[in-house]
Amino acid sequence: MMDNKEKNKNRSFFLYAALGLLIFFGVQQYNENINAPEQVSFSEFKSLINQKKVEEAIIKEQSNTVHFEVIGKSEVFKTEYPEGFEGEVFQLLVDEEIELSTDTEPAGFQDYFIAFLPWLFLAGFMFYMFSQVRTNGNQIMQFGKSKAKEMDEETPKVTFSDVAGAEEAKEELEEIKEFLKSPEKFNNLGAKIPKGVLLVGPPGTGKTLLARAVAGESEVPFYSISGSDFVEMFVGVGASRVRDLFKKAKDSSPAIIFIDEIDAVGRMRGAGLGGGHDEREQTLNQLLVEMDGFESNQGVILMAATNRPDVLDPALLRPGRFDRQVIVDRPDLDGRTEILKVHSKDKPLAKNIDLKTIAKQTPGFTGADLANLLNESALLAARKSKKTISNTDIENSIDRVLAGPEKKSRLMSDEEKKIIAYHETGHALVGWALPNADPIHKVTIIPRGRALGYTQALPEREKYLSSKAELKDRLAMLMGGRVAEELVFKDPTTGASNDIEKATEIARRMVMEFGMSDKLGPMLFGKGSNEVFLGRDYGRQQDYSDEVASSIDDEVKILLNDAHAIAGKILKKFKKQMDAMVEVLMEKETIDREEVSRIFKSIKKVKIQGSGKTLKLA
């Protein structure tokens, strides 16, 4: 890096020097042009001689000119004579007894320099352009050079203390750090450190940050590149860049190579319609060869990140290449709390803000989501000219992230507001009455994003499994909005379209994937396909008969009809509480958990018995 800096300094010096010379000689030439003698024709010069007006003359043989003075005038004149007529001009001046002198000095360096100055400037400009092309690795003359970025002293250092919410992943990577810092401890015992570490997890969970933290903790060179940087329009460029990248890493070992989004170049070979991508496969083949080509004691470790491990080539995942897969999952409650602490260090929060409460309100949020949440809160507070970030700002930011920005310009009639109020109350009341539904956290009829209103239900604790009873209660809660419209207005609206879509998807998965149908039993119907070019919608294969397909539709219909019936019975039973909540919603537009508890305090949890026509509340 220092060599490049010195080269840049030298190049800048030469450029400034050339520019200074150019300005100097340009100014000098300008002055000479300003003070240059006035030129007259040769015939006019002879006429002045005949009139006895020429007083003194100088013959400049080098330029075939005569500089002369005219009686009665202070300025100097000049004239040009044809080449080879020096003798005639000399004789003419002598005959007229004019004071005469000659200048036979050749042109000096300055004259030659000024004559060649445009060519020198052009040559310097071309030299500069070619040097730029030669030294810049991602330009036209160096297609095959790696585009990896190397962390140096000026790059902000990241350590494990900067990474929160991924404790298990950090423990897995501790070994890598220890090996890079003291490899002899492992080599003495005959232990081989993993050649490759694959970080797997959803987007925004901190995979790239973890890789940078390993490099920061180990204090070794860190080469970072994206998987898409290997692939170009020119054949063989990707493979060449892979070779160059590994060569750089070996030369500066111990080192870490990090390939982000490796699925861009490491996809399964031969998958999809029409076969594979030859150039991409060549790049992958070269990557496989390079990973086999160095030993563990060379001190080069390959780290990669992806959120699509299912599409990676099996040869890439075998032991000896990516020996270890580290799962970087969405953080749990404690993880989200720690992440919020990290991202709130430089933000002035109000004293009454509890980060754990915020973490409870954000299940499923990744580290990137939480960072964006606090940033949105800071922006909202700044918009209101506040000195600190309040709970209200954070609540509004959560709503903004989940449902979109508030639509203040959307004006609705009282009738539409009333329909939306009953719709959202239907969701909230059904969810409150069912024993396996998530607790209601907030209900609002303020339009946000594409939603005209929404009901927020949050689990009390982290949940990784869902039972059949919980899914059935979720279906009933989704149907609650439409049923409330039918019960009060006798005419449902289009506002329930998204609820029906979600409910149908859950019911179909219950039957086809989860084996929760008593009639069809615990069996998987339709195998998902993840082929590269087929897409998600075309990727499900029908590996069952048309009769079974009809039975699946019947079972899905039974689940949805039961959910509709359960919601109807609950709303009829607690019609008074539903009307009371609608009145409060029409007045306040947004109701929090405490207000919902006050309105529904008389409602006890119900039990569902039977199905279809035998369905009843206990």
C-alpha cells in the first residue's frame, strides 16, 4: 500500500512540474508576442528605403527577417524576405548608407522547446493515461487481476466486541482466530484447521461483519470480494481472478480471503433449463482447484457467506474445502437486546426507554433491521427538533418498518373508517379470546403503506415451533376481520383480500407440508424444487394423483371454513365488547395493549370443540 502511495505522490509531482513549465513558457511566449515588432510587407520596406525613412536595420538570417526603425516613429518594424535573398537585401541597405548589423545566432533551447511544447504535452498526457490503466487493477488492461479489496491500517478495525447477538457463531470462529495468531499450537498436535468456513444465514444477520471481526482479531491481511466480481463478459476472466486472488493471499500469509454472496459463482453445475453457464462453471472449477491446492499450514483461510446454501455445488461443501458451516441465524430476545445496545451507543435515548421491551416488540428482526429501526427513530426525533429519542419515536419507527410510512394525505370517509375499525377489532377480539393466539399489542386504523389499518400480535417469548392448535387459532384470527364486516354490515369488502391470501397459504401448508390433515395423514405432497432457472412458482412438482389434489382442496376448505365459523361464534358472543372497542378506535385511532386489556377484561378464553356442523364454543 505504501508503494502505491509513493507512486501516486511521484506522479502528482511530475504532473505539477509539467503544468508549471507549461504556464511559465506560455506566459513568456505571450510577453514576446505582445512586444513583437509590427510586420510590414517587403515592397513597403523597399518603399520606405527609397523615401530615406529607414534609419537602422538588423538582418536576422535564421528567420529571414529584417528588423528596422523608421524615422519619426518609436516602434520597431520587421519584414520577411525570400530565402536566398540575404545578399540583395544587404546590398540594398549598404547602398542607401543605412546603419546595418546582422544576427546569425542559431535558435536557442527556448525556441526549440516552445516549438515542441504541444508535442511534449500530448506525449505527457498519453503517458499519464497509460499509467492509470496499468496501475488500476479493475481497468481495461488487467481483466484477469483480482478485484478484492484489502483491509489496511486506515480501514476501521472490527473486533468481536462490535458483533452482538451471534454468540454461538463467535465461539465457532474463535478457533480460526487462534490458529491465525498462533498456528504452532495446532501444528504441534497434528491438528488441521478448517480450510474453509461457510457463514450461512438470512440477509442482515451479520455474516460479513463476523468475517471482518475475525480479521480484526487475528490482525492478518483480509481480502474481501463479492462472488459476482469474478464473472465478466470475457471468457476466462473469472478463473484468472481466482488464481490471482489466491496468489496474493499466499504471498501475504497468514491471510483471510472472504467471498461474499458466494452463491453467485458457486451454484450447482448443470442445474436449470438449458444446462449450466460455462464461464461461471470454469470459475467454480478454478475455485475448487485452488481450495485443494494449498495446505492448512500455509495459513490461508477461505471464508464465504451466503443465504442460499441449498443451491451451492456439493463439491464446494465437501470436507477439505468448506470444512465448517457456521449458522448465523436471526437473533433471539437476548441477542436483539445486545444488538440494540451496540447501535444505541451514539444515540441520545430518553431515560425511560427499556431496550429489552423494544427487543420484545421486534421478533424476527435481524441486526440490520434493528440498526435501521434506531436510525429511523433518530430521523423522526430530528424531524421534530428533539434533543433525545423517545418511546413514541421508537414505536412509530417500528410501525414504519413493519407496515410502511403513515399515509397522512389519504382522506377517508367516516363510513370507511368505521368499516376498518370493525375489521381490525374483529382480528383483535378473536385473537384475544382464543387460547393459543399471540397476545394483542396494538390496534390502529391509521393507513400505513398498503394497509388501511393493522392489528399487531406479538408472542410473549421466542417461538421456533407452531402446533396445530396455534395454527388453527391463527387462521381464525385472520378470518376475524372479514367476519366482523359480514356480521355488522352484511356486505364484506375487498379489505380482507390479504388476510384470505395468508390464511389460504397457512392452511395449504398444514395439509401438504406439515401432515396436519386427519384424512390425508402425515405425508408430504408436492416436492419443492430449487433449480436455478425455474423459479419458485414452477418449482413444485405434483407427485400425487388428481384425486389426492381434490382431497387436498377439500381439506384446505374445511380448515378455512372452520376458522370462519370460529371467528363468527366469538364475535357474536362478545358483540358488546366489539362495539365498545370500535367507539374507542374511532376516537383515538390507535389503541395500545393496556387499552385493549381494559376493554376486553371481561372476555374469558374460549375452547373450540368439534369441526364443521358440530363446531361449538365451550
